[in-house]
Amino acid sequence: MLCEAASMTRYYALALTTEYWRPKTDYLTAIVKAVAKTVKNGDFVVVSEKAISTARGNIVDESGVHPTSTAMFLASFWMRIIWGYFLGVTCHFGGRLLLRIQGYPRENGSRHKQVALEYAGFSQALMFGSEGGIDGSNLPYSFVSLPLEDSQSDAELFRQQIKQQLNKQVTVVIVDTDKTYSFRNFYFTPRPKPMKGISSKGGFIAYVVGRAFRLKRRPTPLAVAGISFHVETALTIANVADRARGPGSGATVWDMAARFKVQSTGVSWEMLARLKHKPVVIVRRAK
């Protein structure tokens, strides 16, 4: 895959297929093994945060969560009415997504909002989805992944391992599919803990502003280990990698469930293991 950035720098991207990273997967060995035959000096190795969190067991089973009245309010009124009829329209959601939000599940949705309240806070719980980086797509049953606490240390560890085991000098970028919005030279995201140079203030308001004004949006780079470069370059690399990787099991939990023709909590580990998973992408500058 060949892509071109705004700076006219051209990039090739190769998404590497691996087995599905379940909890307790040795993801460090998996990353090195995945890139071993292809990586070259100067490459960017882009790794999915969600895949790392899942392999590390940084996940929560929402089936055992007991929602508070606040969580039930968010699921039954805030999501169904405010997002389903007002904010969703303001954010230019499509008709199918609006219908799904208007029928937001009260019981399971309340449990999810309770997890968002506990792990991300009230402002993030007001989000339409992926509250504070919490994500249920590409995970089975009622599991959701939590964001990494220190993605910078992880990126540095991956870079060092590739250098030691493969003798290659690379730059490692850890990314999340949650979007960063651009307005001229200002970059902002509702996602907490992005890389330096991207503002993460505003919570769900940042999301609404970015979507309502149709600002340029790209996946969010969380950490960069290796050479230093401008935020714009990091966003371009994250976007190139995301396009090469594709949507995985689906862009949302609803899409994932529809793909397997089951309820949202009916997807199993075995179903997900049958799909092609591409948690690592090599991005290379074209000569």
C-alpha cells in the first residue's frame, strides 16, 4: 500500500497478520517475530494499543458490574435521547448508527457506562463511545479493554527489543483508533494521554466540536520511541497504518456482532481467532 502525506512524503505500509492476541499472549515476542523478515533500518513499526492491552489482560468483564443511577441515566436518557436525536445529528452520524444509539441497550449499556465512570470519569462517560480509550470492539462477550498507563515505556521497550534481537534501528509508534482532530496547527483529541503536542482537554466536547465542524481526523498516536518528529508526521504515519490494517472485526461493537450474526455479547474468543488480525504495521518512507 502506498500513501502520500500532506508534506508530499510518500509512505509504503505493510500490515502484518498474526494470531489473535488473547490475554497472556507473549506480545513482545509476537511483535519481534512479526517484523523479523521484513523490517529495515529507518522503518516505523506501528502497534495497536488495544492489542497490547488485550494481551496484557488489561481488560474488564462488564457482566459483573453493578451500575449506579448515574450510569443508568446515561444509558437510558443521555445516549438514547441526547446522542440519538441531537448530538448524533450534530456530529453527522449516519442513519443506521443513529437508530442503533436510539435503541442503546439499557442493561448492558448501564454496565458499560459504570465502567466508564469508574475508570475514565464523568466527562468521558458522556462520550458516544470509546470513553477515555475504553473499547469493546475486537473483544468477546462483555469484555472491554482499558487504555495503557504508560504507552511511552512500552514503545521504548519494543524499540529496544527489535534493536537487540534483529539489529535494526526503527521508530516504534503506539496508536489508538480514537481520532485526533486538526485545525491549522492545533491538534486535539477527546482521548486521554496522547503523544506530546496533542491536546487532550475537553472530553466529549472536543469530540462534538471535531465532528460537528468536520475537521480533519486521524487515529491518535499515543507514544513515539526512536527519532523525534512533528505531530503532523506522527498523525500521517498513524493514518497510513490504520488504512493498511483495516477495521478488524468491525468499527464498533454493533458491527462486530453483526458480522458474526450474534448479539453484542455473543461473540466468542474462538470467533475472533478465526479472523485475520493485524496489530503490527510496518510503515516505510518511499525512496
